[in-house]
Amino acid sequence: MTGARHSVPVALVTGAGSGIGRATAIELAGRGYMVALLDRDERGIAETETVITAAGGQVEPIPCDVTDVARVATVLKAFTDQYDRLDAVAACAGIEVLGDVLTLEETEWKRALDVNATGVFNTAKHTMPYLLDGGGAFVAVASDAGVFGAQGYSAYVASKHAVVGLIRCMALDFGPRGVRSNVVCPSFVETPMADRIFAASSSEDYDFYQAIVPLGRFAQAREVAQVIAHLLSAEASYTNGLVYNVDGGSTAGYYRSGTASSHM
Ligand SMILES: NC(=O)c1ccc[n+]([C@@H]2O[C@H](COP(=O)([O-])OP(=O)(O)OC[C@H]3O[C@@H](n4cnc5c(N)ncnc54)[C@H](O)[C@@H]3O)[C@@H](O)[C@H]2O)c1
């Protein structure tokens, strides 16, 4: 790092142009971080920037596709050289890909793995040297699809299992050197991604996904963002390699609303 060390903690959020990434950037800015907003969607970045700067926060927009490893390396080097510190990384960028082995095209399979898994790898690879410099923390967003299967989501589930495996290894590889790595696994969160999935699904599917959540509703993006910000903070200083479900209890066990166990 070559610039003058920035006076406030610095965070990088990928997927900061929408949904969970945007909520995470807003949450981190509210906690006093200068936040780099990385996304392939420049308009989405600009909207997030407007919200944060209107509240008095500091941001640095970084238009970038997380699958473009050369560009990820270049923009992150330029960014960290400028600020001379990196305290927290939230890897939220991701895409939904629906289909099973028969219906998925190979290109869709590869795209899911490329964005959701390799995108997190690229982000980790090109931020870890800077996190190691100052003892920072890394959080990736996987999904409940990172810890169990889901009918009709083969590529998405495989990509999210890869993220969980990657983060566990990062926890082992870099924990001894002072960098904590954790992964957050939400079930459905009310974001544009969930809207697109439900628009392509039947109303029975929507009702089913809601009925298997013991809390009886989907998450708000802010509820996931608060967990991410907590895991990145010193409050979570003894967490490392944690697979943190933010799912209203839907992976706690078999559950369907409106039913009681037979012995009650
Ligand atoms: N919404 C849900 O129900 C839900 C549930 C579990 C996990 N997740 C995961 O949470 C993360 C965020 O999802 P969301 O619901 O906020 O989705 P979203 O579609 O609202 O936002 C995703 C953001 O990632 C960006 N992005 C996508 N591909 C990119 C790429 N190649 N390079 C850079 N940016 C890219 C998009 O432009 C967008 O701004 C994803 O990893 C998703 O898989 C979402």
C-alpha cells in the first residue's frame, strides 16, 4: 500500500448495487466505514451512493464484474493503494440460476459457478493481501442453498456449497494470520432477486417457501446486512469459519406452518 492511511475504517462490498449488498453498504456506512461499492451495475451503484451520501456517509464507486479477474485485481489494487487500508470485505454479488440437470444448459451451470463461486474467490484473492496487512475480516453471502439442497436449483445449490467450502478453508488458512472469514446463509430475502424468482414461480411455490419458515415471513435485506456488519466487527472477534444461518429457523429442521406435532 502506498497512499496516506485513511482515517476511518474502509470496507468493500460486492453486489452493492442492489438488495443485500446495498443494505450491507448502507449498514456499514452507518457504522462509520468508508465503503467501496463494487457492482457490474453502474446505475445500481449510483442509487446506493445517493442513499449513503445523503446520510453523510463516504463511498467510492467501483464498477466491475467479479468474474473479470484482471479487472478485479486492477481496481482493487488502485483502491487499496489510494486508501492504504482495508478492514472489511462483504462478498454479496450473486445471481439466481434455476433448473435441474436435465433442464440446465452447460452455459447456465458455468455462469452460476463463475459468478457465485469464482466471483467470491476472485474477491478474496485480491483483497486478502490487504486484509492480512491490517487484520481485517471477510464475510461471503452464500444461502440456505449452501447448506442443503433445493429441488430445481442444481447449479445455484452447487455454487453456494462451493462458497461455504471456500470460506471454511479461508478460515483455516488465514485465521492464524489474523483474518477472520465467515459465511452468511439466508433463506428468501425480499430483494429484486427474490422478486425475479417468484415472478418465474407459481403461487403455490411462494406459499410453500413461506410456510417452511418458522418465523412465518421472508427476511428484509437489512436483517441480513446487520448480521454481516456484526460478523465484520470487533464484536465478533472470536468468530471464524462460522456458517451463520439467517433463515428464520427454516434449516433448523422439518417444519410446515399450520401443523402441530401429533403428540401435542
Ligand atoms: N434474495 C434472496 O432470497 C437470497 C437468499 C439467499 C442468498 N442470497 C444471495 O445474496 C446475494 C445478494 O442477493 P440479492 O438478493 O441482494 O440479489 P440482487 O439481484 O438484488 O443483487 C445482486 C447484486 O449483485 C450484482 N452482481 C451480479 N452479478 C455480478 C457480477 N458478475 N459482478 C458484479 N456484480 C454482480 C448485481 O448487479 C446486483 O446489484 C447473492 O449472492 C444471492 O445468491 C439471496
